[in-house]
Amino acid sequence: MHRRWIFVGVGALAVIGVGIAVWVLLVSPQTFTVCPSECAFAQIQRAIDAARSRSTISVQAGTYQENIQITKPIQIIGSEGALLEGQINITKTEDVSITALTVHGSVGIALSRRVTLKGNTISGSADVGVAVIRSQEISLVGNTITANAGDGIFIEASQVQLSQNTIGGNKGYGIRADSASRLFGEGNRNGSRVPDDFPTIQGAIDAWQLGMGINGLGDVNENVPPGLLVGEGVIFVAPGVYQEFVTIRDKSIRIRGASRDEVIIDGTGLGDVDGITVRGQSTVFLENLTVRNFRDDGIDAEGKIELTLRNVVLEGNGSTGAEIAHSDIKVWLTRVEIKNNRNYGLWALSSQNIIECRDTRVFENGTDFGALNAASVAEIAQKCQ
């Protein structure tokens, strides 16, 4: 009898174990992939509907024309080239995150808790870019929120952290909040758009000055803490060929193109000029653009300058791709191509000018590297190889 009891007990435990395993299988988070073809899901919403709570939706490159409703804990991660044309509405839920997705439309968060938007681009909404209504522990980090027809971010009766976002070129306020909201964070920047706010890149540079706060450049209303949105002159440049030469003098400013293959600053027919001239005491960040076909230098820097080039192409210029002609200049290069320039690719007074040179190619120029002496030439070349 005693042995039979043991046998039955072991069998019962086995049944319980199987039951637990099945239960775990039914409630465990999943990972679903969405792509335009050859995936289980071709629409983001269908993957969300099928997923259990706390699952991950990986959105591959492609254009998805749909509106999304999120009412469960879920994580959405976009790949490069993943574009949603539509709205995202997050309602009456918690523990939602959306990362690295490009949204041509709006994001609404209502009656929710612990929602994170990180590294997304949100633009082209017919109204506000991001609306947060009666929600708590909301985090917006590292997003670009621009070119929306209303406010960039509208907040009502909510607690929101805003850090390292770029918010500018919206037709309403950059950030608007009511007195019942609590906002905190740092490092949010404003900006403007070319050609929507200004027809030329130079026009946007000339119009910007420290502390500028008109709506088109990213303003805040009276219920937003001072300093939450600060002006660092981010200029967003839409795809196109811009036949102009650019001068930046005594300004801290960023010029960010849509992509280096689509944003071209072209010097054809403009005479004996440099493409981008930087003078005085300036901090300049150039990203995602090409400077080509100028009769003189692609970039000419002289003064007390910090110059960062990221994902930039300098090609086909009549003299030098980038000329660094002052000892007080510091240069950072990342994913830069300097090619087919007539005289030099990269010329600097010494290797001390080049602070960093990563994933950068200097090739097929008259002479790839130049400096005041042969030793400096060798040091610069070594940094960029």
C-alpha cells in the first residue's frame, strides 16, 4: 500500500509538471518578425495582436501603411529602413517600448504607465508629433521629432522624462505642457528645416542665434521648465541638390541631412568658392551629406573650431576635400569618404588637429594626405587607416 501511494504520487507530480510546462509555454513572451514579404507577418498590428504580453516585435526594413493600437505590454524594435506611415496609439496599458522606428504620423500615449520611446524619428503628423495624456513614468529619449503640423510634444496631466531629443521645425510649440504635468530631463535640442522653414541651408544658418525660440525652431510654453529645450541650431536638410556655398562664423550649429546619398551641396557653376567655410570660434557638426564639385575646397576651416564630420562625402572638389588651416582646430571624422579631389584629400597643419578618424576612407585624390611636413603627413594617414 505504501509503495502504491508513492507510485500514484510520482504520477501526479508528472502530470503537474506537464501542466506547468504547458502553462509556461502559453504565457511566455515571444519574438515575432515583421517584413514586407516572406515573414509570418507583413503588418505590425497583426503581429501585436498575435503576441503574448511582454513579447518583442522586430520590424524589418520596409514601408508599413497602417495605424497601430497597443493595449498590452509589448516591445517594438525597428531595423534601419523600417518606416511606419500612420499613427501609433498606446492606451490603458503599461511596460511598452518602441525603439528605432521611423514614423510618418503621430504617437499617442493615454492612460498608460512606463512607456518608452527611444531613438525614433516622428514627423509629418497632421497634428502633434507625440501626445501624452494622463500617463505616468513616460520616457522619451534620443528621438527626433520634427516637421509636424502641431506641437512637437503635447503633454497633459502626465509625468514625462525628456532627454537627448531633437525637437524642431514643428508648426506649433516644440514642447507644450499643462500645469498638471511634471517634466524633467536634459539635453533636448531645437532646430529648423530646409527647405520648409528656410529655402536654403545658408538662410537657416543666418537666421539662427543663441536662445532663439520662435515656433518653427522649437519653442516651449510657460509650463515647461527653463532649459529643458535648448538651442544648438540643428538644421534638418531634406533630400535634394543644393547649389550654394555655406559660411558658418562664430556659431555652434549642427547640419543634419536625410542621408549622404540624397543631400548634395553642389558647387557646379558657382565660381571659385569653398563648399563649407567655417571661421571664428565655432562648434560645427555635419552629418549625412555630400559636398562636391566646388572649384576650391569642399570644407575650409580656420579659427578656434571643433568640427565633427559623420557620414559625410567630400568629392570632386577642385582643390582639397577638407583643409584644416589652424592649430586651434579639432576634428572628429566618422564614416567619412574623401575622394577624387584635385589636390589633396585631407590637409591639416599637423596630426594634432585630427582627434579621431574612424571608418574613414581617403582615396583617389591628387594626394590623399597633406600637412606642413612629411612626418605629420604620415601621422595623419596612420590615424585614418
